[in-house]
Amino acid sequence: MLLIGAIITAISFNSCSSDHNDNQNLDKIIGKWQLSQLFVENVDQQVNECEKKMTIEIFENGNYTEKDYGYNESQTECMLYDLVNGTWESLGNSSYSMSGLDTPSVKVTFDDNKIIAEYIDHSGEINLAIKTIFIAYEDVVPDQIIGNWKLVQEFYNEEEMPLSDCDKMGTFEFLDDGFFLEKEFLDDDTSTNCIEAPVKTRIWKNIGNSTYILYKLDDYSEEEAKITFGNNTMTVEISIEEEGVIYSAKLIFNKVS
């Protein structure tokens, strides 16, 4: 379970109104935060897009609400699997207790619009050092990949491949919960009509530095892709190895919606 503590810092206001005076005593942690990164023993766990929907909302009265998300066993749905209502308390010196956390204290620091919580997890047989990084909910920026994209160019080993009219009808729709839908159209036997193939559902994950992992759900295989974005364009670059030979593929998409 991902949990976070709080650090009390007075907020300075120029106004002398009673409302502003009250706000001077508010903890900076009070508000809603969304998960960005999780480290275990200093190793980035590369949380997926569904797990990144996790939020924790800290209230002034000492309560908090945490919502944890994850894929179901068949990886066909991103779902809320745990709802935690707990309490937090300042212990001083940037340390806090959280009622739902199996550790005596959490160290919390702030970095611009981020909050960093570090603690030792005692729930298992081995104690683990945990670090979680959250972003202020109102500052979370949707991934650029989200949207509906249409293939316009395709290259293999830098040689452009011709696209049929049916190829150009296909789309990739990337959703904010980490799923993406591949809609493909195939030529019929007469090559005069395009037949819509069954929609393929897959999973994407942004692991940073323009690198994405694309998963197939039928055999759980994965591909690493470099994906960059321009003015309503997306360029996907993938290296493919076949019989010891590495081939490069580059796909260029235009954003439809």
C-alpha cells in the first residue's frame, strides 16, 4: 500500500484578513496528490499508467483518503482496488505518523509542486526502504500520447513503405488508464474493399526519457519504443530483431482527436 506523511510549514501571506491568518497555519500537504514514481530500495519500480491514477487527499482535520488503482488479473480493466480512510499526525522534524502505514514515521520533503515521502516498510519479513513521489493533482499533465492517432507514414531501415488505402484507415487510440486500442483494416480478396479486423486491446507505459513499453495481452510480450511528439504528430521508433539481424522501424502518426 502506498502512503504518505506530511510536513508542517507556515504559509506567509501579506494580507491581514482573518481568512489569510487562518491559512497561515495550514500544512502545505493539505490537498490532493497523485502518484508519479515509486522506488523500492532506490530502484524505480516504473509504475504503470493505471497505478499512476492513485491519489491521496490530505485534510486539515487530520484525516486522509487514499485511492489505489491496479489492473485486474486478466489485465482488461483498470480498477479501484483499495480505498483507505486514515489519520495522520505530525511528530516534528519533518516526521509524521500515518494510521494505515506499517512504520512508526514517514519523512516528507517538498520540491516545487511535488511531495516526496520516505519510510521503512516493516510489513514483510524484510524491511524495505520506500520512496514515493506525488504531484499536486491540479498540476498533473496528461501524457502526450493520449488521443486517437492515424498512421500516415511507415519506414523500415529508413526505406519508406507504401501504405494501402486500408492501412491509412487504421487508428491507434491511447487511453489515460494505460490501455490502447488498435483498429486495423484489411484488404479483401478482391482488394476493392477494406474489412475491419477485430479491435486489439494492448497496454502502454511511459518509463521516461521518451521511452514507452507496449504490451500485447494475448502473449504478454512487450516492445520498447522511442516515441516523440511534434505539432499533432507522433513518431514511433522500434528496433526489431529477427534471426540475429536488427531491423529499424519508424511509424509516423497524425492526431485525429
